[in-house]
Amino acid sequence: MKAWLWHHLDTFFTTLARFARTPVATLFNVGVIGIALALPAGLYVALSNLQGYAQAFASDPQISVFLALDAGRAEVEGIEARLRQHPGVREARYVSRDQALKELRASTGLADVVDSLAQNPLPDAFVVQPREAAPQALEKLRDEVSRWPQVAHVQLDAAWARRLEAGLKLARLAAGLLATLFAFALVAVTFNTIRLQILTRREEIEVAKLIGATDPFIRRPFLYFGALQGVAGGLAAWAIIWGSLLLLNGGLADLSQLYATRIELRHLSAEDSASLLVFSAWLGWFGAWLSVNQHLAQIDPR
Amino acid sequence: MVSLAPSPTPRMISFSQVYKRYPGGLEALRNITLTIEAGEMVFITGHSGAGKSTLLKLAAAIERPSSGSVIVNGQNVGALSARAVPFLRRNLGLIFQDQKLLFDRTAFDNVMLPLHINGFERREAARRVRAALDKVGLLAKEKAYPVTLSGGEQQRLAIARAVVHRPAILLADEPTGNLDAAHAADIVELFKSFNQVGVTVVVATHDESLAARLKPRVIALKAGTLAS
């Protein structure tokens, strides 16, 4: 047991030494793997950030109720009363057409255009906060209110968030596809690296077989090499994402100051980072395993 | 000194009606039946192409017999699974004419290889490597790379590697093929000393004068058959 442990430790350090002996080749291999992993993982980070914002908006849905242009004061008050009494409505805020025009004039810089209008084109409106945020409840409320007299149009403001969600779903699919392709690339890179190693160490393998080395013994250093190269590539990918987010957040800080909001991209969570490393290690190991199985059988001492 | 005492179980090599045909029709061995007892020292002689190397390769499970049975150390080589072959070889010490040393590592590390494969603990392994190097007179050159060694030294290094894990059987194929008479005599003396502590030694050689000195049992091969 102790000898077995010692042997594994020994293989681990011998493999590290082998990396150190060819620093340039190692650097390039790790770089290629790192970039291949950083692309899908980076996309994943971008998506989870976007999703965070989408959820923040979607959790606070609003329904805008626009009245007909010819609705009179009494009718407006009637609708306001109905809305306030409706069990699905938490809060209803009245926005008069004059107030809406004022806000439009102030907020959009279209003062000249607004001033040139002969009459106010905006209707009276209510901004309704529903009690329930579930899509079905929202749609039911929208359909109900839109059938009321003098209601011209009901706008469900959560609709865009749901469209965004659908878009994100598609993007996640694309990320998955990308991850699959790059995972294949990682396996291929490791496969080839190990193939070359086996070729250069052919003599050593032959002698080891003649002396009584078992196949697992011969395989082990190559599998270690593949897995460690995978881990190093995973770390490189993590560093690439980390560096990119640092740069992007620097840029975003300026942008968010201009918009007077606070936008900051979040890094990979601890669990996601761990799964990135485990996944890359496994891929490296798998590539090495495929390569060793393919090429070791061809070395049979005579 | 290396102690090479084998375990008390009787070990031997026995061939029974063994034929070996290579793909392409070459018949290297024909109807070979022989037995080598535990602790024996046997020379297999014959011209090149007589089948000496094939006989040793069959004993080391490097080749399988086309028919007949080869029993080594109680195991049937012909029926041995690929998984079991390494464990058979761990009871053997193999010495090749071309030595098969690894030129990218020191003499010490070359001899370390079998112990590494057998899973020896590092300190015990180092002690044994030095003992084996001392036995063949190369202790002073443990840090030397094989290229810097002479032909005789390289062959002695190969012998140190073959005996360091204390095998029960030593199989040597033309161990003196590239050496002058004086160095060849050194090697033969080494084999004799291993045999004296109980190791079964089988040496294949075309050099009949080698056998003349030690008077061991000689198995002569001629065109793939037993000549004697």
C-alpha cells in the first residue's frame, strides 16, 4: 500500500519534471487547451451574467394600461376604481396624458418635437403592479383588463424579459455545442501529444515490458501527463476568463457611471471553477487513455 | 554482495514437443523436448539460425509456441494471458546481445528500473542497486551514462539490471557476442557465481570455447532440432 502510494507520488513528480524539461512545448499545449476551454466557459459566464439581469427585471413585472384618447375624466376614475379593487392588482399609479407628455419632453430631449405638436398625442395611462409575477397570472390580468371599455391597449412589460429568456436558451445551446466541439479538440490535442511521447519513449516501454512491467504501470505516467496537462489548461482558461472580466469590468465602470447605474460582471462561482478544472482534467485523462490504448499495443518487444 | 538465494519451491524450464513456426513459413524450432532443473547451469549452443534465440524467447514469453508446451516456473507459457506475462517475467533475468540499455539515464537508473517496476521502496531499492553494481564491478560508475561505458562495461551493466531483483532464472542470449576473450571470461565467471547461489542460468551462445571452460551441461541445437 505504501509502495503503491509512493509510486503514484513518484509518477506525479516525474510528470511535473517532464513538463519542466520542455517548457515551451508545455506552454503552447497548455495555451491551446486554455483558449479552447476559455471560449465556451467565457460564453457561459456571459450568459449567466445576462441571465442574472434578466431575472432581476422579470421579477418586477409591470402592466401598462393605455386608455382610449377620447376617455373622459369620469371614465378614467371608473377604471382607476376598478383597478384598485381588482384582486390581482397590488398597486395602480395614474399617469395623466399631460404628465406623460411632460416626462417625454424632459427625459428624451425631444422638447422641440413635442413643442411643435398641435395637440397631445399621448393617452391617459395606468402603471399597474400585479400581485403575482407568474406569466399565466400576468397574461390573464392583461386579457381581462384589455376587454374593459375605453381601454385601448394593455402592455405586458415582462414580455421582453421572456423573449430574452428564450434568446438565452438558444445561446446556452450554442455554448453547449461550442463546449462539445472544444472538448473534442482538447481530447485530440492530448491524443497527439501522448502519441508523440510514446513514440519517443518506445525503447523505454519495450525494455519495461521485457522486465515485467504491467500495462497499467506503463500507462500510468501517460495518463498522469494527460490529466495534469488538462488541469493546467483548465487553470489557463480560468485565468483567461478572470483577466478578461477584470478588463471588462474596468470598462463597464466608466460606462455605468455615465448611466448612473451599477453594472458589474460576476466571475465563475467556486463550484463552476471546480467543475471546469475537473472537466478539463477528465478530458486530458481521456485523450491520453485513448492514445495509450491505441499505441501501446503496437509496441510488442521481439 | 548480492544474495541470490531462490525460494525453496523447485523452479525449472521444460519444453515438450515444441514447434515454433514464424509467419512466412520459417520453422525455427522442431520437436524440442528438454528439461532444465532448478539451480542448473545450461549452455545452449549452435550456429546462428539454429534456434537458440527462439528457445530463450519462448521461455521468456516473448514468443508463443506454435505447438507443444513450454512450462516455466510452473506456468504454461502458451496458455498465459497477456495480463499474466509481466508476472512471469519478474521471475526472470533477461540479458540480450544488444543489451537494451536506456541511454537517456545513468547506470544507476538503468539498474533501478526493474525494482521500480516491482514496486520496491526507494531506500531499499537504492541499496540493492548499489549491491548489484558492486557485484559487476561498476559501483564507481553509477552516475555514468551508458554511452561513456565500454562494451564490456555495458554488458556488465545489463547483467546488473537482470539480477538486481533476484530472479530465479537468468536467461542470457549471446551475452559475450561483442566482447573479447578476456571480458567474455569475466562475464562467464559472473554467471558461475550467480549459479553457485542457486540461480538457474541458461546461456545461449555460438562460442563453444565459452562452455569448454566451465563444463556445464550443453544443449546443442542444429537447424531447429536437438543435436545431442
